[in-house]
Amino acid sequence: MKNKDFDLVRDLENWLLNSDIRIKEGDDCGGFFGWKNLDASDKAGKYPYIYNEITGYSLSCFSYLYTETNKIEYIEAMKQTVEYIQKNMINNLLNTGKRKNEDFKEKGIIENQIYSFDNGMVLAGLLNYYKVTKDQVVLKMAEKLANALIKFFFKNDQIYYALLDVNLSPLNYGLEKWSTRIGSYHAKLGIGFIDLYRITGNETYLKICESLCELAIRMQNNEGSFMNNPDKNKEIYLHPHLYTCEGLTYVGFIKNDRNLLINGLKGIEWAISNMTILGGVPRSTVDINDQADCTSQLLRLLLLYGKELEVYLKLPRDKIEKAMGRLHVRIMSFFINSEKAIKYNEQSNFACTWCSMFSLQALDLWNKKNTNKDVHHSKIEFFI
């Protein structure tokens, strides 16, 4: 099993670096497509849109892989991505992306959307790239992006908008979606802001980070779940719930803030209790179809914070180990052999870029655990 895990990680690395999911030439060189539709016959159908949030994740993913392998290919790929980001910034921010298939309507008119969350993931990616290269130009880019986020999306250090148009005016697209609303999941932006504070010493970034975490804690229910859509309090989506856990545990650990850490851990414990009989993590408390992104998110968190769950929440070790084992098996079931990538869920027939990135990191941490390497907070600096 260990060898199979190792092979899966190598396959995912190769897919992200060398397949056509990464754009390697032309005007969009350095960008990433959100997914590959395996049923489509033409290129625009196969690769319907470039997704800038995922392009940001790629910098964190390849920074992580570079620290593991020292392969210069990852640095070269990230240089292309940095150039892509620089070229596509509008007022120092990125829009959602670019449609290659004009029939692609799933995410609205993405060219006219600027999300605070997506830009927070780009911020974290730029800073991870800076950590491995010490490129001062990229650090300045990150500062400009962070300052633009604060200027246009925050008021009095509090997040005020989740989504604006390219003219930086409020946009009423998709109000039924959690991703268009301010929510607890914005705590994950704390990763980029706490890192920027640690690098620059600028207290403004620390204040923003703390306000995002405080918002998340105010939105936490007694049993540990985090509300993510104010209009649907009874339905908790696990993907943004786990984003919240990621932000709180990362910031809590970096700041040595036990309160933030414990709130994040309670969210992790709640997610364990909502695993399905198939061993994965469902889309929501209402839609119980397992999703690959949620499943790998929870496995990563358990591998990184298993000890804290034991110490602070008195969670039995065997319960943690059992959950990790089931999540691991479930992630492997999402692997598409013909494509060497991870699919979104059982019903979908597309290779999903962010699911592949999250799963790669989860499986790599799992490999470390099973080869007796210390994975406790291993590479937390390069969390995807």
C-alpha cells in the first residue's frame, strides 16, 4: 500500500506540472484550468475556464513540492505563474478567471468577478513562493495585493464584501451560494495575512487576520460546526467549514493562540462526526455525496493536528487513526487511472485541479506518517 501511495503522489505531481491543466505557453502561460472535462470532444469543452484561485493554490502546492524535492522545474513553473498573476491584475487584484468555452455558465461571468477569498489564496501562494525564493519583487506584489484587499473589501478592519465586480462595485451574483457571501470560511484568508505580518512586521495585517478569525468564532455553533450561508443556517457545507478549520488552526498554531486553535479543533471533531458510511466527507449536512476536496481537507487536518485533538479535546487516538484510515481509502477511490488525477465526486467525470492539489498534500503527509517520519506540523508553512 505504501508503494501505491507513493505512486499516486508522483502521478498527481506529474499531472499538475506537465499535463495541459497547466498552461505552458501563449498569453495565459502560467495559469491553470479549473478542471478537465473528460467527456468533452474539443479543447474548449475539455478545459472550459482558467481559474485564478487555483492558480494561487499552485504556488503553495509547488512551493511545498520544491521543499520536498528541490526540483528546479517547480521554480520554473512558479515563475510563469507569477508572471501570469502580474499580467492579469486589475487594481492589484485578480478576477475569477477567463472562460475558454462561452457556453460555460456554471460560475457566472467570471471575467467580471473579484472575490476576496480567491485573492486571499493568491496572497498565500505568492508568500509561499517568496519563502522559497526570497524574491523581493514578489513580496512587493503580495503587499500590494493585501493592501488592495483591505482597501476595497474591508471597513474598519472588518470584512465587508465577499464579491465585487471589476469596477470594485458590489455584485449581486449568486446570492444563494455560500461563496458569494461573507462567511466563517474567510478565516482561511488569515493564512496569507499572518504570513505577511511575520515577514513585514506590519501590524495592520495582524489586525485583519485577527478580525477574520474572530468573525469565524462568532459563526461557530455549539457542536463545533461553522455557519457558512446566513440564509441557510441549518445546512452546513463541509468544504467552507473545513476552510474555516484550516484558517483557525494555522493562525492559532503560528500565533500560539490556544483559543483559536481549540475552536478550529472543535470544527475538525464535528467534521469527523459527519463522515459518511463510505468513509469520506459529504458536500453538506443535506447533500451527503462525498467530495474529494472535503475528504482530503479533513485528512490533512487530522495528520497535522492529531496530537492537539488528543491533548485539548481528549479525542481517543484510535478514533483519530480510524478516521484517517477511512479517509485515506476514500481519497484513493477518487483517483482516475486513465488521467492520473482526482475527480470531484462519484457523479462527475472531470479531473479536478484543486481536488488533486489537496489530495496530493494529504497523501504525501500520509506517506510520511507511514514511513515513520514526523508529520506533526510538517510543512505547515506551505499549506495549500
